[in-house]
Amino acid sequence: MDQLESLVGGSVFVMLMVFVRLGSAFLIMPGYGEQFVSPRIRLLLALAISFLLMPVLTPMLPQRPTTPGALLTLILAEAMIGIFLGTIARMLMSSLETAGMLIANQVGLSAAQAFNPAMGQSGNALSSILSMLAMVLIFSTELHHMLLLAVVDSYSLFVPGTWLPIDDAAQHLTRVLADSFMIGMQLAAPFIVIGLLFYLGLGLVARLVPQIQVFFVGVPIQIVMGLFLLGLSLTSLMTFWLTRFEGQLMTLLEP
């Protein structure tokens, strides 16, 4: 009876430890933790993947604590690590929100609001399109496997039973946030340059021919030209974003 209790208790403890870190990451991580996915589906997926990873991660886990307080401390430490990993991936997705906002301002569609399922809030239509397209590309290029691999490899970087180094984690999140903003600016850079040239041309036309209603003439041209440029460059923009997204994930997989 004692051996059976020890076996069952040990298995439950291993399952709990794996599920806490993996489930915490899945709450925020793009693809797995989207708000338009049913919470029941996300819970079942996290439980299934945790069960599959149990044999692999069991040697890396600490001994089962003997007191409820020690177990609670261990759970909180694992949850913080999972949230940290999910936040990094979510920050990289926010670069598309920045790029979509800047592009919409340049093509004259900033007032067109739509619900963004990837971000869980309302935003401009271009940000919603870019976010959903990125979600499709993540699964079609199997980058969601790399997200899962990053969580698994985190056990060698963040040893279970130890607290997340707050100082190093804050510095890394700051760098990821800066890189995310830079990626968004790089994606929108062609539209910003062309937009400035377009507004400069409208200003010259307004000075040379004051009788023309520049606003009524320029806005339709701005929208048509902006959408045409977006259609031509969308493939290159998303390829560039996928490359940078994968590069950021590789930093988590490096030993």
C-alpha cells in the first residue's frame, strides 16, 4: 500500500509540476493561448502535452516536497517561469500591432476599427489582418513546435525548484520589448517614407494650385496607393517578421 501511494503520489507531483509551467506559458503564448480558443480546449491540450512530457522531464524535477508550504512555493516559482516564457512570445506578436498602426496611419485607414482576435481587443483593421496572418503562418511553418520546444528546453535553463532571476528576466523582457518595437518600425518603414513623400507632394500641389481641394482628392489616392503597396509587399513583410520571430525564439533554445 505504501509503495502504491508513493507511485501514485510521485506521478501526480510530476504531472502537476510539468502542467504548471506549461499551462502558465500556454495562457499567454501566441497560438496556444488565444482568447478565441475555448478555455476547455486549451486546458485539455495543456494536460495532454504535460502527460506526454512527463517521462522526458521527470529526471529534471526536484524531489517531492514534504510540506504544503514548500509545494505552494514550488508551484509559484514554476508559474512565474511559464508566464515569463509566454510573455516573450506575446511581445514578439505585438510588433505586428505596432506595424499595423503605423501602416494604417500612412494609408489613411487608421479610423477603420475592427476586433483583433489575436490581441483580444479592438484595433485598426490592418493590425487585425497582420495578426491573424501571423497566426496562420506560425502553424503552417510549424513554429508552434519551436514554442513548445522553448518551454521544454527551459528546464535546462531554469532549474525546477529555483526562483526566476528577476533582474535578468526584467532586462531580457526590456530587450525583447525594444526589439519588438524595432521590428514594427522596420515593417512600416517603406510606408512611412512613401507617406512622407506623398504628403510633401500634396503640400506642393496645394501651394501651386490653391483652388484644388487637396484633402478630397488626396485621401482616395492615398488609400488606393497604400493598399496597392501593401499587396505588393505583404509577402516580404511577413517573411521578414517570421525570420525575426524565429531568431528571437532561438535565443531561448541556445544552451
